Amino acid sequence: MTPRLQLFFTLLLHFEAGISDGIILHHRAGDDVVLPSDVDSSSNQCSNVDWIYYKIQNAEEDIMVQNGNIEKTPGADRMSLSSTCSLIINNITAEDAGIYTSGIRNDFDYSYTSVYLNVLTVSPSPPDVDPRRDGDVTLHCSLVRDRYFGPCEQNSIIWVDETGSVLLGEGDGFVSGGQNNCVSDLMVKHQRGSKRRFTCQVVEGDRVKIDAEYTLDFTDSSLINTRLIIGWEVRGLMVVLVSITMFLIIYMMKVKRNNPKNQTGY
């Protein structure tokens, strides 16, 4: 068996045995995260460190780091190791959610730590909102996490407005679609000229574990542009009128100088 396969099956057996003491992290999509390697490396070197990633989407495992080297996997260009052998992932997406297990070889033994990365995302539907049109926009909030945690508790994902008021049912300019497992939708009845901020919160008891804001800006910038265009047109017309007036004045003065007999009194 090759060293790579040996590493894969060793970490896989550790994962399938069940992990109840891992580190749980909650982050927003777009964050830079540090997955700590909470294992003892006496040499303080990363050459004996491996990381394996269990994907939520297809229930597959990938070796992300082997012998301290980043493997050529999707998203590898966003990954690096810190001086303490922690795995750093920049600009995370929902696809990065899952279980990351690090292993450090000490002679013929392994020591392990696992990190559960949960990712909160908020996105509008339709994705490209036109501020010049009235209509409804649905904000989609999703907590992506491993099935190890089971379904999300009811009312654990909520929406609040700028004042911090919880948005339930139907209210002024919104309709709450409630929560379906780890997903919650909020339909906003927007009109041109409005600007509102909504926050999706993941709560546990009376504590907010993670939240993500989304601002809907329907200020009609086309009106501003129209005013600017009209303003410049008026200024241009004023310049033309002043130029014509000056030209006529100068012309009449020249005519009077060249025709003195036309002056009054003679």
C-alpha cells in the first residue's frame, strides 16, 4: 500500500469511528478561516502534518495536505499552512463546508484533531435585482453543515430588520417564509427609491452564533443620472446664449464705428 493510501485509510477509519470532541466553527461565505491543528507537534514543523477533508456535497474524502504540502485539489490556490500547521482557507464558499481532520505522525503513531466548518450564506433571488423595477425579491439564507449535526432546530434561523426586530409571518414590506431545516427565506416587497438592510441570524437559545447582513438598495440611480444630464445641457445652452449675445454686442459696436453718419443728431 502506498503512503498516500495508507494515510487516506488511516484518517478515514478515524473519521468513521465517530468524532464527538471536534472543534466547531461558524463562518460567513467570503470569510478567511483558520482551521486549528490542536495536536502536539514537538518538532514544531509541518512536514509530518496531513489534512483530510470530508465533503458534504458528495460524501467523499480528499487529502488536502500531505507531509506539509498542499495537494493539487479544487480550491488549493486558496489554501495555505500557518507556522502552527493550521489550515488557512481564503474566501470560503458553501462548498468548503464539511469536516477537516488533521493528523500528525509521531514515530509510528498518529494524533488527530477534527474541525467542523459550518458556512452561512445569504443570496437574493433573482440574483441580479434591477432597482428600476418594482417586484418581489426573495432572500435565501442557508446554513451549510455536515449531517453529523442532524437537522437544524425550528426557529434557530431568523430574520431581523435594521432595528433588530424579528420578522415573522407577514409585515410591512416583507413576508417570512419560515424555516425548512437549515434554510430560511424572506420575501421582500420592494419599491423604487427604498433601501433596507436585513440580517439572517443563527441562534442557539438567546445567543447569536453567526449572522450575515444583506442590503437591498433600490434607489433609482437613473433619476440622478437624468438630473445630471439635464444640468449639463442647461449649462451648455447658457454658454451658447452668452456667446451669441456677446457676438451681437461686438458686431453692433463695429457697425456704429464704421457708419458715423447713422448716429443720432446729425
